[in-house]
Amino acid sequence: MDFGTLIGLILAITVIVVVMILDGGSPAELFANPQTILLTLGGSIVAASISAPFETVLGVPKLLALAFKGEKAKGPAMIEALVKMADKARREGLLALEGESQKINDAFLRKGLMLVVDGVDPAQVRAILEIEIEQMSERHAKGIALINGAGGFAPTFGIIGTVMGLITVLKQLSNPEALGEAIASAFLATLWGLLSANLIWLPLGGKLKTKSEEEVAYRRLLLDGVVSIQAGENPRLLKEKLSSFLPPKERGAKEGRGAEAAGASGKTQKERAGA
């Protein structure tokens, strides 16, 4: 679970509820007219779906779930795995990686290693994996565009709902007592349009974009690792190079642990020498 998304959504709702209460209203008023919710939420996603491929539309539930899905950092563990494979390739040859590739769950990395084992030219290996990354990024962009599109249409559908409500209000001019409630119900559609755009669609689109960028960076780490293994790079240098893909916080913690271990090792050697 991505608690950042969940906590942000809860806090935003809390702010809106508190402000409504302070203004003398009730949060229950937001749900007084379910038809306005249907018009703004349903209308915005349907309108955005018109400009998107049908496959992308079918994947909307998965996209929304992905925004709330949390994943552990895969970079540090994968760097260690790539360094071990580089060491094995230098000692036993690239063909020794065929067995290692069968144990890997990541289809992208497995494909890259098999290309290396098959003796494909390094430039072609890089080109093939680059195409994989570009295609993945384009698929993500289509889904993100759909969610952001819904955020763009939501306020418009809120205005449409308000106009429809005002038409009903004009039909009730002969009943002045009902005008106040009818006008309030009409403007509720505009409120829902603005809320859904700025509380649901646009923030989720931003979160999905961030996750897509993180996945692209991770795939590029794997690409550089595969190409470096094929080139026979020194495992220690490979580790240093791939660590540059990690966020500074993870990189610093990793380096700190390494320095601490090195210091402990040096201390032990001094103690042995003194003994």
C-alpha cells in the first residue's frame, strides 16, 4: 500500500469536511444529489475514454489500483544480483549466465541476459532493450493521459450539471420556497466537478507519472547492468556505476554501511597485529 496516496487523500477530505462544518454546513450535503456525482465522475471518465484506445480504457481499474500500490525499493537488491552475475561471467564466461537467467522473475532482465548469452551484438542488445523501455513508457503515458483527461473534463461536467439544475430552477419560479434548495443543488454539481478534478483525477495522474518515471529509471539500471556484464566490466566498478541510479538517501546509507564495515575490518586487523 502506498500510504502517501492514501494519507494525502484522507487529509484532503478531512480539510473539506472541516471547512464545511465551520461554514455551518454538513458533509452529508455533498451526497444529497447522487445524480450530480454520477454526472461529474461518470461523465468525465467516459468523455476522456473517447480519446483513448479501448485497451487503455479497460485498464482504468488497474491504473487506479496502481496509484495506491506500494512497492519496496528493488534497486539495491538488483544491483547486488547484477554484480554477482558480472563476477560469475568474468570467471566462467557469459554462457554461465543462462542458468542464472532462468531464476529471474523480471522478464525485462531475463530477456536482456538471454540476448547476451546468445551472443547478440552489444549495440543491438542496447537498442532492443531501449525499445522495450520506450514502449513501456508510451503505454504508461496513454493511461496517465486518460486520467488527466478526466481531470480536465470534470469541471466542465460540473458546469453542465449546474446549468441543467438551473433549468429546473427556472421551472419552479412559481414556488419561491423551493428556489433556495434548488439553486444549492444546482451548484453542487460544480462543486463535485472541481473536487473530483483536483482531489481525484489530477493527483492520481501525477502519482502515476511519478511511478512511471521510477519504473523507467529502474529499467535503465537493468539495461546498463546487462550491457556492462556483456562488456566484461569489473564487478566493483559496475557496483559503483549502478549505485548512481539510487536515490542519494539509499546510496548514502549503503555507502555508510560499507564504510562502517571497512572500519570494523581495519580495527580487527590492527588488534590482530597488536596481539
